[in-house]
Amino acid sequence: MKTNQNQVWYLVRFSLLAPAVFALMIASFNQQARASSSGCTSIGDRGFSLTCISVKGKGLSVDKVKGSFTKVTNLCNWRYDIVYTDTNGAVYRTQRGSTHSGCAGVGNFTVNYKPAYKAQTGGVCAQLFVNGKYVNAACQSIFP
């Protein structure tokens, strides 16, 4: 009987804690760039891999955008493009990055805006390309 009570208590605690943990996980995936923001997304069928974006600024002013990837195996001839979209998802600016020749398991870039870039309300994405083909993107929201 004691084991049954312990199991019931465990289920009660888990059922109370699970929604809070789930809500925190969802909130961490949907960060918005009021001042600074960052986030990562998996690259999918390419093993344990992440592509990330970090945005620094305030309101609609963007001071810096960083992108990076971490991969178990190497990615060759990679580049990041920075893509800005409005609230309808329409692209209004694409900043094409330079291709990094060779192969690497880790890569990153940084774009500094001086003066700060005045973005529209919407989003910014760091799109990863490998050998000229789109692989994935990590995005953050931008709003005043």
C-alpha cells in the first residue's frame, strides 16, 4: 500500500509541475528582441546540429546580429544570409554573407551596424547555406 501512495504522490507532483515546465520551454523558443535576444534551432536530418542567432539592440534599432552553427560532422562552403521580414512575413531586406571555403564543424559570423539599423516590426533570420543550398534558419522577433 505504501508503494501505491508514493506512486500517486509522484503522479500528482508531476501533473502539477509538467505544465509549468512546458510553458517555460515554449517561452524560451519564442524570444523577442526588445533589447537583446538569442535562440537556436536544430538542423534536422544532419545529426546533432544547431544553427543559432543572437540579436543586440533596442526596440527597432539593431546594433548587431550574430549567427553560428555547431555540427557533429563538418559543413563545407557555408554562409549565412541575414533576412529581415515584416509582420506579414514578407522579406524587405536580405544581406548576403560571404561563403567560407573549406569545411568546419563550428562556424559563426557577426554583423555590426554603425549606426544602428532601423528595422521594421517583424523578424530577422540567420539563414544557413551549405554549398549554395539552403539548410536552415534561426529567427527572432523585432518590435518596438
